[in-house]
Amino acid sequence: MTRRIKLLVALMAGCTLALAGLQGYWNYQAYQQALRSFRRDANEALADATRREIQLRQEALLHRCRTWLADTNQFVIRARIDKTEGYTIFSLADKHPAPTEKRAPFDIGFQDFHLTTKHLDAAGRAFFIRRFTAGTLADNVREGVAYYYTRHLGERLYAAFQADTVHTRRLGRLYARALRQRSISTAFRLVPAQQSAGSQELVFATRLANASAFGRKGMVVRAWFPNPQRVYLQRMQGVLLGSVGLIGIVVFCFAYTVQSLLSQERLAALKDDFVSNMTHELKTPVATIGVAAEALGRFALSPEDRADYLGIIQQQANRLGTLIDQILQRAVAGQGGPPLVRRPLDLGPLLTQALAQAQPRLVQAGSPLVYDTPPGPLPVVGDAMHLTNVLLTLVDNALKHGYPGGKIQLSGGERDGAAVVQLTNEGPAIPPQHLGRVFEKFFRVPTGNRHDVPGYGLGLHYAQAVVRHHGGTIAVRSQGQHTTFTITIPLAPHVALAPAATLGR
């Protein structure tokens, strides 16, 4: 990698690590906050639940007191008008006091009640019971004090205080409701303070909560929970997933960008190699033409020698033209594909004409070519010129990369409704790590010295582009001392074929 790309990669890696670190720090802080919030909410919810449960027990006892006082066989309620102040005085006494008891009735006055009859009626009794239990008696119950307004009433209150117990199930329901109001839905267990949780899974305990409704000591409870981290994960799983997703997107974008940069760098290196190889390839014919032209200008040559030099110039000029045409054709292949002039044609005669054009190269290289002619017509719809160039490219590739004098095999046939052309040459196998890249633009299999085998890395790319634009495929297989290229093009059996003499025009 170049220094510039290395710096960019280092900067992007630093930014990614910084973002991941920031997300991790933020998640850690959120984790700590969630734990603190859980502890606070669990304790506050227990305190609220116990207060509500105590209130319910106190209200139940006051309801029982109203039932007791309404029993005329147990208590006597009378009323009179205070002559000094002018308001009603109620008195409460046991109907059946002990023989030795000389307790005076309990008196209490209410200014908002007006006695209209000589004897207290049912409405007056109901007014007294309601006001007495909602005021004075309610304050005593909340304080846990059993005043003996009458002996029987005091004894009953004291007995109720002593028999008071926590309604664990009701407290559990109230606690669960209080937790849900604080967005906590985990399991818990309520136990008295002197007991353990009874399970190894329950590891977190709340503060002690006083559950005494009437001042009894020792009535305290606490709640036990599983590991609060589970609650944290439940409450923050959306945030955590979002953070992981964000980091994943950033890492993916970073990796994609690095890959793009490396691909561009490789492409630039391949282009540099292409320019170097092209310069080397073009310099030879140019130099040859220059030397021949200089000889024609400086020396008095015989007609035979002059003809030889002119032949050299013509040959090298033709070579230059061919190289330029190939470069232009393959450059067009990289810009959306070559322009095709499609028409019906028979692939068999096209193969024969391509071999005729390649014959001088084959003779010069000393490589025999074995051609298995197709057993019948191979009708396709395509561009004769470009298909011929593809075949010549494969032959040229076989001559360049095959063994000197190595045999080349060419065959044509039909398989599964498609025309199949195979070309096999004897030569070194393509390494497996490079086999999948032979059709890439500018790619050449490394051979140590690039100039040992002339070329630009465009031929096979051009061949693949042409075959694909004909709706076909081209594949390569290299094993042992043989490399095989296979071209498959869909057949068009119901078309009128062009005359063989017009192919390639």
C-alpha cells in the first residue's frame, strides 16, 4: 500500500476504534445507571407496596370496628344537648359492663350534628359510628394505640393488634404492580427479614421494609431478585442491539472502503504494468521500422534488398495496426461491451476461417493444431467478426503460454441446446489461486519477468465480454499439463444461416 492509503486506513481504523470505545463507554455508563435505577425502583416499589398493604389492613380493622359498634347488644350509644355550648354530646359505653366496673361512659361532641329527637335514632347512631371511626379511632389505629374507650372495645382492638399478620400474597400482588409501573417485570420473592432467599439464583436483596400496621416490632420484609444484569439486559436490549448494529455498519463501511482502496491500488498497478508492457510491445516494431527506413535512406541497396526492407516495414506496420486494433477492441469491451452486428451464422465455418487466419502463427511457432470439426451445423445469432477475434485470442493465448511446439486441440459440438467450442493447449498449469482471475481486466498470471510473455492482460477480458454479450459463457480449467477454455453459446436452430463466404465481413 502507498503511504497515503496507509495513512487513510490508519485514520479510518482510529475513528472506528474511537467510535467503538465511545459506544462501549456509553453502554457501560448506561449499565451503571440501569443498575442504580433498578435498585432505587425496587426499594421504592417495596416501600409503596407495604404502605398500601398496611393501609388496607387498617381499613379492614376500622370496618370491623364499625360492625362492632353497630351491634346494640354490645354497645350503648346515647346523645344529649350540651346546654352550655349548645352542641350534641355522644356517649359510648358497654351494654354489659363487668359488675365491679365503675367506668364512666366515653363522651365526645360534634358541632355539625343536631339532635332532633329525645332518643337517638338509627341515623344518629350511624353518624356517630362513621365520624368516630373515621376520626379519633382511625388516628389511634394508625398509631397502633388501643385506647379503652370502653373495656370491650379496647380489648377487641388490642387483640386485633396482636393477631395482625402481613398478607404476603396481597403484598406480593401490590409489589408486582408497583414494579410494573416502574417497567420492571422480573421475578422476585418476598420473605421476612430473618429468613434467607432460599435460592442460589436470588442474589440481590432490597432494603428492609416495615410491614407493621399497628406498631408491632419485627414485622419487616424484603424482596430478593435474580441477578440485576438480566433486568438490565431486558430493559436495554434495544439500545445494545442498536449500538452493536451501528458499530457493525461502521466496520462494514470501513472494510468496504479499505477493499475499494486496495482494489483501486491493484488496478493502478495493473494499469502501470499494462503501460509498461504496451510500451515494450510497441517499441519493437517501431524500432524495426526505424532501422529499415534508415537503411533504405542511407545505403545503396539492390532491388532484392530494398524489397526485403520494404517487406519488413510492411510487416511491422501491419503488426502495429493489429496491436492498435486489439487494444481499441478490448478497451471498448471494458466500456459497456463491444458493439455487435448480429446475424444468423454457422459456427463451424467460422471456426475454419479463424484457423486459416491463425495458421501462419501456428506454423511460425511450430505448434500442431488438431481440429475436430462439428458433426453438423451449429446455428447461432452473433457477430462474426468479434467471435472470430475471440477464437484468435484463445489461439494466441495458447501459443503464448503453452510449451514451444506444444499441441493445440480445437473442437466444436452441441450440448444441451448450446454450441460448445473447446480449445486445449499443452503448457504449465495456471495456479489455482489465479485461476478465477484470468478474465479480469489487466490481470496477467505472474511469471517473474513480465516481458517474457508479451501482452496487456486484456485479451481474455475481451473474450469474456463478447461471449457474455452473445448470451453465453466462457470457462477455464487447468490441470496437470493442459489448460482448456470452453465457450458455450445458445443455439438458434430455426434461423436461415448466412453463406459461409460472407462470414467475417
